[in-house]
Amino acid sequence: MIKQPRTGLRVPVHLAIEVRWKNRTGKYRQARGKTANVSGSGLFMAVPVRPRRATPITITVMLPKEVTRTPVELYCQGRVVRWSGAGELPGIGAIIDEYELRPARRPV
């Protein structure tokens, strides 16, 4: 696999997340973790799972109330593009295809 250079500034930020996807049998799976870094087009998440590459995922990121002043979450639709390598923080990288800010439904 040829490694593509990443574009855009990555910001190291640690926010609580929940990731959901369907496994090969169509059953919904979910995991919780934290963001490690975020860019305008994607993010890397420290999570204890490894969905297959290209798996469509939904990511809910709870934004800090100290910043937003009201409970708000970032809801993203995306896909897995990479897993962490040896010696890296365990997790997955994802491209964000669509996102929206919405009132928080519950804490992540």
C-alpha cells in the first residue's frame, strides 16, 4: 500500500467519543474512546477496536461545555482509513464525509 501524504493541520485534542459501525454480519457494534488528533477532514481515535478499512462509521464527539457553554456534540459520518501501527497509540484513523453540530443527547 502506498502511503499518501496527509493534508491539513492536525490538532492534538482529547475528547470523549463513541464510534458505531456494522460488522460483517450486519450487527451494530460500538466502542468508546478519545480523540488523539483532529483535522478539518478526519481524526485519529484511541479506541480498543479495529473495524475493517473502508467500514462506514458514525462518530459522536462530546464537545467541552467550557467552550460551547451548552451541551453540544459533533456527529460525524465517515469511514475507517487506517489502523495504528506498531509502537503507536492503539486506534483508528477516519475520514469525515459529513458532520453536524447538534444538542447533546447524552454524555459520551
